[in-house]
Amino acid sequence: MKTGLLIGTNPKNIGNLFKQLIQNERLSTLYIQLLTEMKLEALMLNQDKNMYTNKNVFRKTVFDYYSTLKNIDVDVRVLLPNFKNVNLLKVITKKPIEVVYFDSTYSSSAIKNFVQTYVVNKSPNCRTISFFANNDEYNFSFSENKEESVHNFEEYDYVVLGGTFDKLHIAHKIMLSEAVMRCRKRLTVGVTTESLLQSKILPDLIEDCDIRIKILNDFLNDIESNIEYNIVPIDDMYGPTKTDPTLEMIVVSTETIKGAEKVNEYRENTGLSKLNVISIDIIKSVKESDNEENKISSSNLRMRMLGTLLRPPVPRLNIPSRPYIIGLTGNIASGKSSISNHLQKFGCGYVNCDELGHKIYEMGSEGYNFIKDHFGLNVLNEDGSVNRKQLGTIVFSDQQQLQKLNSILWPIILKNVKERITVLHSNEDVVVIEAALLIQANWVEECHELWACIIPPNEAVKRLQNRDNLSVEEAQTRIRSQLKNKEIVSKANVIFCTLWDENYTKKQVEKAWCQLQERLSFTNSSL
Ligand SMILES: CC(C)(COP(=O)(O)OP(=O)(O)OC[C@H]1O[C@@H](n2cnc3c(N)ncnc32)[C@H](O)[C@@H]1O)[C@@H](O)C(=O)NCCC(=O)NCCS
Ligand SMILES: Nc1ncnc2c1ncn2[C@@H]1O[C@H](COP(=O)(O)OP(=O)(O)OP(=O)(O)O)[C@@H](O)[C@H]1O
């Protein structure tokens, strides 16, 4: 993965050719340094002229660069130091530049000289590429009208904005750039903590607040390090705007403008000055499925993570390399069975541990004898069989009893699972073992990969009411005794969510299956 720098004179020059170029290069980060063509040529000839910059045009150009690259999977960072200081003479980036792109052709000595003089942080074998693009009529000439830009662009010493900023995307970057361009001294950024996330789609896939703060800090200091940043966690929608008298301006989008109005209402009622509000438009994007939003959003990005590899599997030397074992887990009613059904249709072998678990209750078996001895006659039906409902009531309300039951039964079930794989599935390439308690039973290391299914707790309550006729309280007691979704996500290689229609579940499984086949063909060929 490489880092590139585009010396960009015109966003229109970013055509398919350039997109292809950066994808072929496997760039992970693309910095963009904006320069007018005139300025670039002057710098190349060492004849820097103090050219006047129209800030409104500059601002629009920053946004155009981000928008043009919105569908490309690369971390774009448009550098802003020359927004405030038109005499910028150095291009400073945190990451070392490995390739510099110029969007017009210049002599190789001029390019060499430019990179040598102005690109500060570059790798020893930094390359340069000029791509020729048609400079059509895009109007990117800085205005000659000094008055207009002085009076039209409002800047403030103390600016604020807030958000969740999960999977920092182009719209976030546009909003943050707006705030940076408006800010002369200190930019305050409020970052939502867990209490504000529960109503969001797939909250368990949102990065922790401290990680989101670190990513923001890195991004902001990279695009402009000449102002101060105060990035703080917020537990309500107001954050520091409730108390900070220095704040002058807030940046929002048209969908969060109501939040800014509430902030101002609060500030007025408590004697603080109202904030000037600047709002950016919503950046649209094409939906990849009917369940997505038609704008760039972190929720869409989280949904697109479903069925993909979130972390690489750890090699398991303790188990045979084939069949390749997928452990499938998830809390009660999370939809494991429907995921398993789809996997079987793709040709995957299947072992249901819960079904094998039920078998060990069979009268006379090792498990049955333990239950009879330990829990006594009141967990048996009249015919002597185990009354599982009654047993459930006891163990789900007493942690110690549950642990005792599990410590005896789990090793017996695992033994049965292994036997079944040997007898029925030894010729299969991939076998999924479905087990609700796979993590708790410490079977993760018995599987090559852990796949898991999550649904929000309130959805699980609804499903348990419908499917098992449980009361809300009974359902909640069961749910409380399980692992939190966040913990499951932290361990799983692949996550599914069955909150939407059956077809969407199928698409997730299809994605996971296809990616698995690629991984397996890769390991097969390297064996
Ligand atoms: C309570 C708040 C902060 C929660 O933020 P939210 O979870 O919506 O953050 P998220 O990361 O999704 O988005 C951050 C900001 O980017 C904007 N945004 C997100 N996607 C897009 C898009 N495609 N186009 C344009 N803007 C976008 C959001 O509207 C929001 O303003 C927010 O909703 C709010 O009310 N803001 C106004 C008040 C405020 O700023 N308070 C905090 C002050 S410190
Ligand atoms: N999109 C969906 N995908 C899967 N199941 C869904 C979906 N929508 C609703 N459900 C319902 O959720 C319930 C739980 O599904 P399922 O039985 O597959 O879960 P499970 O994880 O196998 O449950 P358990 O481990 O409790 O047996 C079922 O009643 C199912 O009909």
C-alpha cells in the first residue's frame, strides 16, 4: 500500500485515466496539493509570484476534488496550508510520498526540481508521473477581484463541529475542511460516545470513541497543522457548546442544522452568545442495495462490512487443514439457522452443535446421568426425560448452575462434533459448525475462522416473543445472560446481520462465501 501526492491544478483533470492509475498503484493515501497552473509553473521556474487567491473558489475546488474521488477506496487528504498562506512554498505531509502525480506535462527537469525543492517528506525512491488530461472549460482561475474574497469569506477564531465520524468518509472530510478553512485559532470537535450511538444502524461495528478521536486528530493535523485542535468526547448533542463562551461559529450539514438551532436556543437561555451557523449540502451517493441510504454515510459503509473479512484468520496448527472449519455463532434468535441454510446451499458441510447438544439429554447417556444426579428429579418429566424448559429456568437465573452444566456438557458435545465431522464430512472442503455458545465454550481455536451473526437486543426480544412465546422480561433475562454483540464482533472474522429482508441476508452470505473461496484457493496454491 502506497502514499501518493497529486499536484492538482484542476479537478476536471481527474478522469478515469487517473482513477485507474491510482488503483493500479494500490495507493492507500492520496494527498492533494492545490496549485493554479500559473503558480505551479512559476514555482517550477523558481519565479514565485505572490498571486492572489479567491478563497471561495479555493474552497469549492477542495470540495470538488473530494467529490470527484468519492467512489474510490483511497484515503484522500486535500492539504490546506496554502488556503490561508498563499505564499506556501513547501508541501508537508505526515506520510512519506512514494509517487507524485502532475496533471499536465512539464519538462522532466522542472518536475525534478519541483519535487526536490517543495515536497518535504518523500521516500528515497520517490517517482513522478505526469498524466495528460484535457483542460476543458473548468473555471479554475483565481479571481482578480480582491474585494470580493476579502469580504465574502467569513473566518472566525473559534469554530466548533460535532459528529460520530465513524469510518471517516468524504462528506466528513468536506465538513472538517470547511471548519478548518473558517478557523483562525482553535477548532473544537465533539465526538459522540456510546450513549449516543444505540439508535444507529449496526452500532456494534462503530469504532470506539478514542480510536475515532485518534483518526480525526491524525487527519486534521495532516491537512493543516497551523491551528489548534480540541477534539473531545461528547455524551449529548451539545458537547462543549453548552459551556464554552469563546465559540463563535458551528459547522453542520443540512440534516443536522436543527441540532445547531437547539445549541443556539440553549446558549441564548444560558446567556452565551449565539453561534453563526454554516451548513454544507448533503453529498449523495448511489445505493448498493435498497436498504442503504442514498447519501455517503457511515451506516452504508458499516452495512458493506457485513459478509467481508474483518480480520485475518489466525493459522490453526492444532487442527487438520481440511476440512476448513467455520465456527458460526451468535446470540439467541440472531438468525444463525438462516445463515447456515444459505451456506449449505453453497455446498458447505454442516454440523449443528445445538442439535447434538440436545442428543446428550437422551436417557441413559453420559450427559443425562449428570443432569439427573446434579439437578434432581424436578428437572425430569414424568417419563424420566429431561424437562429442558424447567432446566432452562434454573440455569438462566443462576450463573453458578449454568457454569456447572456447561463445564460437563461442552466437552461431550465437542467430542461428538469432531466424530461427526470425521464420519460425515471428511471429504468436504468447508464445514460450518453452528453453535450459540461457541465462544463461551472455548471452541474458537477448534475452528479456522469464526463467523458471527448479530441483531440488536430489542429485535431479539421481538423475535423471542413471536417465535418462543416468551414474555418481554423472560426474553430480556435470556439476552442479559449472553455475550454483548460488541464482544462477539471483537473476536469474529466475518459478521452477518439478519435485520433486513432474506435476500439481503443471502447477499451477505454470498459475499462471505466468495471471499472464502478466494482465501482457500490462495492457501491451496501455496501449500
Ligand atoms: C449530535 C450530532 C453531533 C451527532 O452526529 P452524527 O452521529 O449525525 O455524526 P455523523 O458522523 O454521522 O456525521 C457528522 C456530520 O457529518 C454530516 N454528514 C454525514 N454524512 C453526510 C453527507 N453525505 N453529506 C453531508 N454531510 C454529511 C452529518 O450531517 C453530521 O453533521 C449531530 O447529529 C448534531 O446534531 N450536530 C449539530 C449539533 C452539534 O454539532 N453538536 C456537537 C457540538 S460539539
Ligand atoms: N431476516 C431474517 N433472517 C433470519 N431470521 C429472521 C429474519 N427476520 C426474522 N427472523 C426470525 O428470527 C428468528 C430467529 O431466527 P433463527 O431461528 O434462524 O435464529 P437462530 O440464531 O438460529 O436462533 P436460536 O439459536 O435461538 O435457535 C426466527 O423466528 C426467524 O423467522
